[in-house]
Amino acid sequence: MASFSLDKYLEELKQLVNIDSGSKDPEGLSKIAGFFEEKYKNLGWNVERHTAADKPAPCLVITNTPAAKGNQTGENPINAEKQYDVLLLGHMDTVFDRGEAEKRPFRIEGNKAMGPGVADMKSGLLSLYYIIEGVRDNLGDLSVCILLNNDEETGSAFSKSLIRELAARSRCAFGMEPARENGSLVFERKGIADLRVEFFGRAAHAGVEPEKGINAIEAMGHWIVELHKLSKPEVGTTLNVCIASGGNKSNVIPDYASMRADLRFFDSSEVDRIRGKIEEMRRNPGPRDARAEYSLTINRPPMKATEKTRKLQELVEKAAEATGVSFEWTSTGGGSDGNFAAEAGIPVIDGMGPVGGGFHGQQEYLLIDSVEPRINLVKDVILRLKQYRENQ
């Protein structure tokens, strides 16, 4: 296996972090994609670019198997007959706007590397490259597929179909999102749905003839109280109104209000339960015949643990014992591209990147001393997949 240089890793990580690559920054995303395209091609791996008309920055599909015919035509080909032993997931986009890297360039403070996207997830992307560099000569007939997408932070609207397609032809998947702050790996994630409601009432003078008005904010308040009652924390279902607005003058009964709520769930049947209650509320909207219209959209399905997941966890535990990495398992309400991979019915483990914290904020950090141990862990995991395949 190739030797690993932490100094070289940090120099390359500095280069990546100092490139703005927000989800809506095609120039920066293209630079990140170009960086990894070159590195994987230098390993002799196949790299396919996948683009959408409204997203000039590409997603990259990287494999150690022959590329589909027509790969250079720009037609976004995928070899539909190819099966993969493992799908490895990472995203090139961050939540930060252009200019953030200039304001907060990469820096090191003791054992912490700092900067926009340093943990979520530029270190995970770079670690994945070094993992592949370290195991490529020992893969034998293991078939590996890597997907680096460009829109995870905005819901993977373009790439989710690509994730599902590749996952459907893979035995298992690992996400290179950062490990939790305590080093935990993620074996289960909640699904995410977005509820939006608009309320329509009737405007009236609040002092002269309020009785002629229909208060849209009052109706919304009624809904907020009732919606929060629908949470079932005991089964992992939470529903929270996070945005609410209405009215524009203090002396006018508001004829319009709107709100947006966040729904998280492990059991997809919970969405049907809540949708049924919302429909009942729509038919009986509350005060003075205010009218309500809603949309309830599932953004990410749950990454629910199964018996297959448990077998994959056992493999990771053996690899951790062999490489001396200590960690715990965690279930989280946060979503990732692992949710879409799990929708294909394959086991998924996430959080396989280095340890970090403060994600999406100015204090985001990477623990430098976690980089090499987590690389070694994932290398060992991949090499154990031969045995995992035989036991399927």
C-alpha cells in the first residue's frame, strides 16, 4: 500500500478549503471536480462527468472498472449492467457563499484544521482519495464505485436519481460525511419532509370593524398548536413549525399568513398519519372560515437500519478492532445522500470521514489526529468486503 503523508494531505486540504464551492457556485464546484478528476485518472481509474442543463458543474462517477461506451460524448452514460461491491458517497458542495474562503481561509489551531467546509466535507473527499490510493493494488476483483455530487447541501435534487441508480446496483454503501464530534459512526438517519401551509382570510380595519375580518394569523396559530401535537418522539417522529409570517400593518386584520414546518421520521407510515390529520384540518381550518392550502413533500426517505445493516456494522467493528479505532454507533435526525442510497434497499453506513464538528458554521473544524486512523479504518473495511460478498 502507498505510504501516507499527513503534511501532504493538509497542504491539499488547504487548497480545497480555500476554493469556494457553495451549492450555487458552478465555478468553484468545477474546480473541486477537476482536482479529483485528475487525481483519480492518475490512479488509472475511470471518471465520468454527469451534468444537468441548469448545473454546469459536474457530478463525478469514478470506478475501477471499464467505463461505458460513449463516455466522452457528454451524454452522461452509465453502464447499466455493471454491479458494484460498494458505493462510496461524497459531496463537493458546501453551504457557504462565495467570498467565505477569503474571509476565513484554511488555518490550523493546534489539533484543529479550520475553514469553510473543512469537515463537511472536503476532508472526507480527500480522505476517500487516499483510501483508494492505499487499497487499489489489493482490490482483486472487488468492484468499486464512487459518486461525488454537487448538490447535497440543497437536497440533491439533481443527483438523487444518480444515487438511487448506482445504489440499486451495489451491495452496500458508505458515506464519507464526517464522523460525529465524539467519533461516532451513523447507522441510521431519519427521513425528512417539508410542510408548507398558506392561510387565506379577509382584511378589515382592526379598530373600526374587526368583526368583518377573517384573521389568517389566528388560523395559522390554531394550526401550529395542533401540528405540534402530532409529534411522536417515542417512535422518532418530530414535527416543528420553523418559519411563520403574516400581516403587513398593525391596524389591519391580516388576510394572508404562511408557515413552514420540518417533519422527521423513521417510519414512512408516519407521513401518511400526519398527512391524514392535515387534510382533516384543511377541511376544518379553524376561526371564521379561513381557508388553508398545504403541500407536504418528502425530501429524503429514511435510512432505516435493517438486518443487512447489522451485518455491515459487524464488518466495520472488526475493521475498527484491527486498526485500533474506537467509536460508537449513533442514530441521527440529520439527512445525507445515504438516505437515497438506502432507499434502494441496500445497507448504508455513514460518517466514515475524519472527526469534526461545528458543521455549517464559522467554528467548523476537523480533528487532524483523526485523519490517518479513519483512513486506515475505511481501507480495512473495503478490503474486508470480499468476505462480506461471499457471505451474501
